[in-house]
Amino acid sequence: MYPLSQRIALIVLLSVIAGCSANGNAGNPAGGWFGGDSTLHTITKQRSASTKPATRYAASLRVDKYADQRKQRDPRLLGITTQHVRGVSGSQLLLDQEVADLVTSAVKMQFDAEGYQLLEDGGGDKAMFEVSGVIQDLTLNVKFRDEINIAIETTVKDMRSGAVVWSGLVTEKHDRFAGVSGNDKDDVVAYLNKELRVASNKTVAAVSASLMAAHPELFNLTPGVQAIPGVSVYAVPAPAVPPAVLPAGDNLTGRSAVPPEQTALANTGLLLVNTSPPRAKVYLDGVYYGLSPLRVEMEPGVHAVAAKLKGYKTVTEKVSVRKGDTTELELNLER
């Protein structure tokens, strides 16, 4: 047993600590004992010029800050926790930046990684397309399981005409068991970043598929449009139609011109190749034609189609292309 004087001193010390903790949390909800920092650190350093992905496409974008329209009033509030999270005091999960900034950065990074030209600051007005969006939901609650809900709406406009060329909503809803040891701050941030990357990747994949179909000259491809799981598309661009050309000798008759694509399909067939996952290399009769989804005119007859993607087994099938008709082929790649 401790002497009475030591026991009294210990009680007084514990009372002081409890008081400091209560006062610190009242003045700073994100702080732990003695004013410790319990915010979730998500801000990352900007990439240097030497580590940035190479620009592959002529398409240029300006990405505006997404609007936060969630039910949460605090722009940094991610969710709540009913379980112990190491490094976090209180029941709120607060980010070190606004949710809108986090989402905007994630979308920018994905477009950057895909190979688009991102124009910002003074050069943003020279971009071909403007990307903006609304965050309908982004919450992560740590309960018996970690539950995350994402609903992000994105709109792409043509900067020259102001017309909406793509609009869609990406939704993600997942949960996980953190394990018997529970979570710490880094675990929660890693889970958040992982799910946000999935949503951003789906957004960029859906936008790319539509823009490639409407503006193949900007991507050196002629793909079709493929549905992306988890993306509800509201609007897509109208397909580009080449200038009408009059048949030889009829340029002065005043008769309606016949679009070249109609003339071509009268003697050829249209082949649409979609793969799961997309962005696979497509070979037709041993010749590389581009990345999936792919849209190409072919001579009528039987053709060999092969799809190759790193990390997956090559898939080869034969398809019959009919004159004046459209043939669609779906290829599922397996690891």
C-alpha cells in the first residue's frame, strides 16, 4: 500500500489530467489529451515534374472544385466512430482538408494518370473541356464494421459551345471488418483513399469512353461506348459525323449528300469489341487496332479477334462480320 500522502497526490494528478482532457476537447474537438492532433491526414505532396505521368492525349481539361452537398454541415467531417480508433479522440472523424478538396484532387490525379492535359490557373480558359461535379455523399463511419458510402456526380462541358457532353453519377457502398486489433488513423485514411480511387477511376473511365467515341482524333482511337459498373450515365455526346460528300458528277445537282459512313457500311460491316476489364489491346487477324472498347469497319467474313492485357490471359475468338450490319463482341479476360 502507498502512504496516504502519495495516494492523495495520485488522486489530485488524475483529476488534473481529466480536467485538461475535457478542456482540450471542448476547445478543440479534433484534439486528444494535452491538445494532441487527432485529425485524419490526407494531404499529400504534389508530384514533381519528373514523376508525373506522360501526357498521351491531345484532349485538355480544366477540373473545377467539386461542390459539397452532403448532409454534414462541417466540410471536413467524414463520419463518426463508435469504436476505438488509435490516435483519434471523440466520436467524430475529421479530415485535415475539406472533403470537396479531397475529391477534386482524386479526380485530377486520375485524369492526370490517364494521360490528359490538365490546364489550371491562367491556362484553364484554353482547355477543351471543363469538368465539374457535386458530392452527394462521402461518409465513412467506423462501427462494428467500417462503412463507406460514396455518391459523386460529374459533368463534362465543351468549353467552346458550353454544351454538356457527358454527365453521370458514380456510387460506391462497401464495408469491411478492421480486425481484432481495430483501426488507427492511418488505416482509416488508407481505406478512404482506396475507395475514392475506385470511384475516381470509374468516373474517368466512363468519361474517356464517351469522349473517345465522339472525338477519336484526340485519342488516336475509334472506340465505342462501354458501360462502367457503378456508373449511371445521364448524358453522352452525339457521335461525330464526317462532312457529307456528294457522289462524283452530282456536286451541282442539288441532291442530298450521302454520308460516307453509310456508303462504307453498304460494302463493309461494323465491329464493336468490348472487354472486361476495358483498355485491353485488341488485335484483328493478327494486326493491332487499338485499345478496347474498339469500333472499326471490317470486310465481311470471319475474323480472328484477340485481346491482351497485362496480368490477364489472352483471349482469342472468331467472329463473323456481316455486310451492312453491326456485330458486337464481348470478351471477358481472366487472370
